[in-house]
Amino acid sequence: MRARDLLCPKPGGLYCAPGDFFIDPVRQVERALITHGHSDHARPGHGSVLATRETLDIMAIRCGEDFAGSTQAARFGETLTVNGVSVTFHPAGHVLGSAQIAVEYGGIRIVASGDYKRQPDATCAAFVPIPCDVFITEATFGLPVFKHPPDTEEIARILTSARQFPERSHLIGAYALGKAQRVIRLLRDAGHHETIYIHGALAKLCEYYESRGVALGDLQPATVETGTKADFAGAIVVGTPSPFVDRWARRFPDPIACYASGWMRIRQRAKQLGVELPLIISDHADWDELIDTITETGAGEVWVTHGREEALVRWCELSGISARPLHLVGYEDEGD
């Protein structure tokens, strides 16, 4: 059997013909395997969904309890059989519950990574390289210019700023799922034990992380219309990126706009967004981590998807590894 007969790109997403299922489909399908809970990978309306317990719970929080006709929870390392195809979920290190999905059939093992990162993260299980014949990798930051600094150094920068400007508040833009909780936990681990104020859009997901054993400390709402600007002097506020440009941000005293994203490596993007203190904190692998991961899997063939595909394909070819871009559409960088 050829690898492309086991998994192949279709308009609906990555399709497994022998198992009759899709991985992270971008359209409603009868049978879906989901790598993680970000909305570009986890869409509602499928007939059945197989994912980790955390991903299923996150989909219920974000999409409603009836997001699929039926669901089944997969445990890391447990091999399940779907229409004769062996399927195993392994940690991806992207967000809570995120998984790589290994598909085995006819003597071929293909690992679909979904999104992944290699930096340590106390809010989710660490990435585990899985030996395989074909590795399907994302390439969100698939250019040599992208090299993420240690997240502890970025967090130290915001704490230094908070000490230097105690009269001002610091507003950190961070995606609601994964990034916000990681930033909060990094602040706690760096010794910041004061109240952290959060936008209402983060509340349910932060509560869920806490229920899964991820300690986030004292969190209070920053969206209530009570109190004065002075109440937030010296405070750190975490919210989704979009409210920072509207009236919500104006309630805080002389706020310093911060944004936690791998894209903050690009100064022009930070400037365009009005970010005063960019924080290069990404939930995706950088260039060095991408090529290290490919090497560690031992894959003889690599398929590259959603990102800077061409550069990574070229690196593989120069390294003697067969590679091709999948050109899948419908995936964004929600967890950057």
C-alpha cells in the first residue's frame, strides 16, 4: 500500500479511505478525528467525533454540548481500531488535550501532528516524537527567521515593566484557548501571585483548565463596569486580542498594550497592531524545532501543511527526505 492510499487530502480535509474518517475536517463529515480544540481544527456538526477527553470537553464549551452526533474519548497511547485501521493519540504539546494522531494500516504508519510545540508548558502534556514512515507537520513558523526565545525570558520582560511602571496597567492579548492559560501560569511560576484580571471570554476555559489540575491562581473579571481606573493601577490584565482596540481597553489606567504571539518576532506586525510590549510566546514549533522533530521521527517522507510549506519542503529535499506540500485550506494560526 502507498501512503497516499491510506491518507490523502480532500476538499473536506485529510481523509483516510480504509477507515472512512477525516482528521480535522474543515467541513461537516460523518466521522471525524480531532487533534485539538482550536476552531480551525475542531468544527461542530460532525456525525461522530473521536478526540481526547479534554478536546471533547473544550469543544462542548466552545461549540455547545450538542456539537456532534456522538463522541468517543481517546487516551494517550491507547490504540483504537476504526474500520480496521489502528489509530493512536499521542501528546502534541500545543494546548490542553492536543494530540498527534498515528494511523497504521497495511504496514504503514502515518503521524498527523496537528499543531505542536516543543517548549515546556505546564498547562499541557509535552510533545512526544513518534517514529513513523510519514510525518505530517504544520509549518506555521516554517522559515529560518523564526526562532522563539525561552518563554521565561519574555515573561520576565513584562514583570520588569510592571515594576518600572506601577501606575500603569499591562494588557496582554492572548488567544482564549491555550495561550492565555499558558501566559497566566508562566506569570505564576515566575513569582507573580497577585490577582490577575481576565476578560470574560477567558473565564470558562480558565475554569476548565483549573478543573484539570492546571493551577492559575487568583483570577478576577476585568469586564465588570464597577470600580475606577485607579483600581487597576499596576495590574496585569489578560484578554483576547480583539478587545484591545475597543472601549474595553480604555477603562484601564494608561495601559501598556502587550501581545503574546510568535508573530511578534516581526516588528512591523507589532507596530501595526499598536503593541507597545511584544511578547514572543508561541504555541507552535519554530524553524529549528520543526527540523529537529522531523529528524527525530525518522520519517522517510514528510507532508507539510498550513504554513510556510515551501521552505520546509526544500529543507527536507536537501536533507534527502522525500517531501511535498498538502495545500490544505481552512486552517489559521489561532493558537500562535
